[in-house]
Amino acid sequence: MINFFKKNKKGFTLIETLIAVSIFAILSMAVYSGFISILKIINVIRVKNIMTNIANEQFEIARNLSYQNVGTINGIPSGVIPQTKTITRDDKIFEINTVVRNIDDPYDGTFNGSPKDLSPADRKLVEINISCESCDSSLSPIYFTTNVAPKNLETASTNGALVVRVFDASGLPVPQADVHIVNNQVSPTIDLNDQTDNYGLLTIVDAPPSVSGYNISVTKDEYSIDKTYPIGGSSNPNPIKPNVTVLVQQISQVSFTIDENSQINFSTINNQCLSTPGFNFDLKGNKLIGINPNTFKYSQSLVTNSLGKLILPNVEWDTYNITGTDLSYDIIGTNPLLSLGINPNVEQNMEIITAPKNGRRLVVVVRDQSTGLPVSDASVTLTGPGNYSKTLITNEGFFNQTDWSGGGGQQSFGNYDMYLDSDGGIDDNSSEGNLSLNKIFGNYVLNGNLTSSTFDAGFISNFKQVLWNPVTQPQETGAHSIRFQIATNNDDATWDFIGPDATSSSYYTSTNQNINAIHNGKQYIRYKLYLSTEDSSFSPMISDIYFTFSSACIPPGQVSFATLSTGIYTILVNKNGYQSISKEVTINNDWSKEEITISQ
């Protein structure tokens, strides 16, 4: 018999099965996620109910106390309620913070009004803050408040009032600032934590009288701190803001200024942008907390790490001054200037440019009078004892070499008395710290040359001038007995020596000559010195070679004079378009700084 109802027995393919399983898994995860979310919501509701029940319990405790006991331990008003305590419910730990305040109702006058209320503590406000650290992180603390009033009629108060006002650096009120009040001179003692209102104000009504007894500190998360200080303290005997006095039926007001903290990122480098590790310096702010003697709010000794770095967080807005205390290096400038203005809530980079100690040193800072900014390309001449005279240009750094007695073979300038190579015609050692032509059988050779090691500016730089000493040479050596060529690059490998017209056939033949702008934008530099004479009985001589340059590592508007003697010096500052300024300074310290302001 033919079966017309024969069914197709073909099953599901593997792909169909995988698709079906994937859909099922997605739906299952969605259902599971929704289920978990519902459980979390239910748990949060349950915890909030527990917190509400705890608050009601605490309020019932307060309401059943005698009115005089409704207050916190070591608080104002004083009472028997702990300011902070913990309770365990449902295997969860809840923290309870209680604040009790006296409230001055206006219906019968106020403590600072007219008519004046001689009994301003009309009622008490009880505020409870409950949090659960062991609960879900999304659960915020909950605040509850209630009022408690006395049964009896008021009597004149034997206490005073304490008003705390908190402002930021712009003079605007700071709401919810944390105020900590301590007074160990009254009984019971006071150790109270509270917060300002939305107007930056905290009023403590009915505060016990006390002469210079209230020590108050004010801060806020990620803000600076401001506080009062005891008179006669060992570190601050004459505070500008002493501990507060509260008198009977008198109002004592005190203001504090706080704002968001900042961060300073220090780097200690030399003028070739190489780090100076482990550099010691002092940082001092301008804000005073005491006088006679002056006591600064911030004054610390600091040191950078092995990379020449130091991150200083939580710095209050102020103007900070930097002084070097390192035994091996001096400060020759900073970027920005040595007086560092820090605003609230900023991150400020501060480069301290250093140089090896070299006798007494003077740093001169040149500012524009109208802007206060550093002035570039100003000529600063220092003259003083022993016919000392030297001129430096602001925003210019320099390389110099004064000794070659270590001989050749040095690729990069590290040892100050070595160089790269010579053709043999240069004498580097017979006269200490000087270069001249070599002698053969008592006569000088007619010419010779020497190539320096590589000087690294540490950064893309603009090279300005080549200088040498002495300027005057024996006439017998002939014209142009000293000549230079310069090579620069960014790879420390390609060295093409050229002169002022950018060809290999020209030479720098006079000191203070400008370096061709073709060398700008380079990092590495070498010089090649050529000496010659027309009379073998005489030789030109070199004692110093200088190259000036500018780069990001040159301190702006600042120059540094080293190897100074004790005595009186004269600073002369000139700049095109500005009035010349002259100033006398006395050098008697190892390191000094003078600021010169010039005007157009």
C-alpha cells in the first residue's frame, strides 16, 4: 500500500542549531540581567528602609531626652548624643553622623537683629546623616532632620554667638565647606564638625564664652585649608588669625578663604635640556600666618628625583619663590620666572635651569613694567671689583670651552678639557688653558687646525654669535690669524663645516660675528678652529671660545653671572625702545637674584 502521508524526517542543520542556541542565550542573558537589576533595586529599597528606621530610632532617642541634653558630645550645644557612631543591621554596618544646632527664630528678634534677642537659642535642629560603606556603591547617604523645642519660657542667654564665613579666592561664598571647631578651655570640651550652608555661612548660636579658646579650621575635599592659631605657639607666636574669642551675648565673626588645590610639576635641567637629578631647593609662598617673626604658610625644602622630576600636588594658590640649596649646582633661571604665581585648580609646569657651581653667582631678571613679563634680547652689563665687566643677552644661552689640555678623542662634549681631533699643528698643553701653534725646533709652524667635540643644545635651537678671547693678536701673525667654521645638524653624524656665507671657503674672522641663519633649527654644533701666522716667531693664542644660542631650555628674560667676588657691582640694562636702567647691588652671598623692571 502506498503511504501518501510519508513525512520528511530531515533534522536541523548545525548552523540552525547554533543560531537557535545563540538566540536562546541572548534572551536568557537579557532575562537574567533584568532579574539581577530588579534584585538590586529591591535591595536598595530594603536598605533605605533600614536607614529610615534607624533615623526614626535616633529621633525618638533625642525627643525623649531632657531639652538640655539634646546636643552632641563635645558639640555646641553640648549634650549626650555621639557625633559619630556605627550600628549593625541585617549584617550591614551603618555610620550615623549627628549634628545638633541651636536655631534662632526671628519671631522674637535675632541675636544680630534689632531688637536684639538676648536668648537666641529658640529651638534645636537635629540632623542625622546615615551612610552604609558595606552596601552597594550606588547608594548615597541619606539626610534626616527634626526640630526639638523647649517646654519652658526663655531666659537671657549667658553665652555668645560664633559666625564663620568661608570664601574662595575670588571672594565668592564656599558652600558645604567642612568646619572643625575645637575648644579645650570650656567644660565640657568642644570638638565639633559641621558644614557651611549654601551661602558659605555657619552660625553657632549659644556658644560658651571663651577668651582665645576656639580653634577653627576650614577645608573641603580637594581644597586648601585655612585655620586659626593659638597665641604664643612655638612655631607661630604672633598669628595673624588667632584663636577666636566668644563673649557673653556678643557676636564673634571670623572669615576664612579656601579654594581648589593645584599641582606643580618641577623639572630640573641645564641649558642643554639635560636633566639635573637630585637637585635640592627651597619653595616658599608669600602668604603669612604670623608676624614678628614672619611665619609663612608654606615653606618647604624639596628635591627632585633621579630623573630631575618632582610632582607637588595639593598646592594652595599663592605666589611661590624658589631658592637653590644644592651643594653642586646653582639656579641660573626658571621658566616661568622665579616668582611663580599659582591660581586655584591648575596644573603648572616649572623648569628650573641649573649650572655647576662656579663661585658667587648673580641672576638678573629683566621684566617689562607694563606687563610684568620677561624681556628678551635685553643687554645686561655687570661691572665691579677688579675691573670686572661682562655683558650677557637675555634669552641667550651659550657653550664655552676654556681648556683643551685633556687632548683629542672625545666625540661628545663631556670632559671640559677635551676635543675631537687636531691636525697636529695646534699646541693644547704647553700654556695652561690656552691654544697656540705648535713649535718645531724653536719656531712655530705656520698653520694648524682643531675640531671640537659635539655640543648638544638638547633641543632645536637658533645659534646666534661666535666669540673668542683674547680679541687682540700679535700683528706679526698677520690679518685673520684666527678663523672659525661651524657645522650643525640634527643627527649628530653629518658634519659640513662652513663659514658666514654658508660655503666651505669662508670663515668667521672677527669675534661677536653673527652665525649664519642656515644653522637655525639644529640641535648639535661643532666648531673648527684654524690658527696661522706669517712670522714663525709669533703665534696667535686662544683662551676662551663661546657660542650663543636660544632654545626652549634657556630661561626667559634672565641672565646669570658667575665667578664673582664680594663687593659692590653695577647692573646696566639696555634694550631698543626701552629706557636704560642702572642699579647697584652688593654681592656677599653665594647666590643672589635681582629683578630689573624696564619701561618703554
